[in-house]
Amino acid sequence: MIIVTGAAGFIGSNLVHALNRRGETDIVAVDNLTRADKFRNLVDCEIADYVDKRDLLARLGRYANARAIFHQGACSDTMEADGRYMMDNNFAYSMALLEHANANRIPFIYASSAAVYGGSRRFVEEREFEKPLNVYGYSKFLFDQIVRRRLPAAATQVVGLRYFNVYGPREAHKGRMASVAFHNFGQFRAEGRVRLFDGWDGWGAGEQSRDFIHVDDVVAVNLHFLDHPQASGVFNLGTGRAQPFNDVAAAVVNTMRRLEGRPQLELAALVAEGLLEYVPFPDALKGKYQSFTQADDARLRAVGYRAPFATVQQGVANYVEWLCAQR
């Protein structure tokens, strides 16, 4: 069997679907369905069992023979102010799963985050560049440090994947924490325009840039490590290419225009026609916001992952087509 935590969530559900496509159905799906709408992400999945997140740790003895654990479950709200909850949910829970995996020699592949880098200008998997700006980032950072210390003596594969800005199908339940692409799509569908932040912190309007990665690419890397159990470590998982928020907005609007049989427009024309506008940068985010992220993917490539990653223009277009097909 394969255990997937966060299985009804964004990345977890896409991972379950990908495992199903491989013929894997002996999957234990672990999640918290307090927000019941997430169940929709699993309706077209094949799983062997569902376990509530709160019950898993007490039942771990039943899963000593698991083939792998994909630990995708976490609180990913970067604005969460309850540090005790964050550390219990993201750090202590992960530690319990790590102990179980190591004791039973079960490959353990878990979700870390680019939030560990905080305000850093370099995104290399080294301690000197890791400067989390919020307790979410700190919870991921601290667990990564524990993993690094334990790796030399680990009895099994342990892989931490530092996700950058992931977007794609099955994220609607995330609400305000859903991707920029998802929110841009919703704004344009409802109002006929997309709003982005104006310039701040030395960046021009809409020019804040991040490493946006499609969820299909994230899933592919997870499965790569499942297929290569000799590889362990903490790795960045981004495209290695920063693109501005303007690119995301333009891809959303132009894909929707194309689907309506209308011509695509350059950025300046989108702004001139009121299809894209800029709003003041929120005071609440100042000092807590990553204006730039770009994964250094050298270590990921060094362990044998060779597939190309989708650009914003490719990935967002595919995502918008999927979103339109759901309506």
C-alpha cells in the first residue's frame, strides 16, 4: 500500500490521480474533511481506505508494510498566527511520520516549501539562504533541519521537496490561499478584468516575479523519487525560471480570449483596455511577502530528473482550459 497524507488537498489529490493512472489503487488516503468540499477531489479516484488525519498516528502500527509515504498534508496558510497550531500540525506530525517511516524502512517523500527562504535573494538548499518570514515557513524550515541531521544514518529514503508557487487543477478549496492563476481566472470571469499589486519594494507594477510551477510537474518529480529510492535529500522543486505576475495575468486573459475566438493582446494593450489593472500593495503584507523566488534546480537535476518544466504561458493556458471545462 501507499499512504498519501493531504490526499483530498491540492497536490495530494493530483498525486493520487497520477498513482491511479499507474494502476496503483492500494492507497490509504489521509486528510481532514472538516472542510467537506475537498471530498470532490477524490470522487474520481480509486483508494483502498480513508483515514482522518487525527486518527492516523494511533493507527500507524497497521501500516508497517507500506511501500511509501507521500506526506503532502500541512497547514499552508502563510498568514496563520497560531504558532502552536502550526508547529503541532506541520512539525510534530511530520516528525511522528518520519519516525515511523525510518523504523519500518518505508520511503518517505514529503512536502517542504520555498517559504523557508523568506526574504532571501538566493534559493539554494543551504542554511545561509534560509530565512523564513512567517511561522509557516519556520515549521517547514525546522523539519528540513531535522531531516538533514538524520539523513546520514537514515535506514530508508527520505526526500523533502521545497515547492515553489504551484498552480493547477483541484485547488479551488484553498480559498484565498489558492494560486494567483486561479484568482486571476475568477476575477476575469466575474468582472472582466484582473487586478495585480502595484509596484513596491523596488518592483514595478505587476513585476514581482516568482517561480510558478504546474502541479503536473510537481507530481512528476514526486513519482521520480518513488521510482529512484536510492536518492535522498532536500531539493528545490520549481522550474528554475522566475516570471512576473503580469505573465500569469496575461496568460489567463489571453487564453480566455482565445477560447472566445478573440485575438490575444500584448500587456500594454491589456492595461490600456482595462483588462488588467493595478491596486495598491497591502500594508499587511509589507515585510512578509516574497517579491521574488527562483528555484536553483541544480541538485534536483544532479540526481537524475531530466524532464522540462512548463512555462507560465504553457501551464496557465492548460489550466485555464481545464477550469473552463469544469463550468
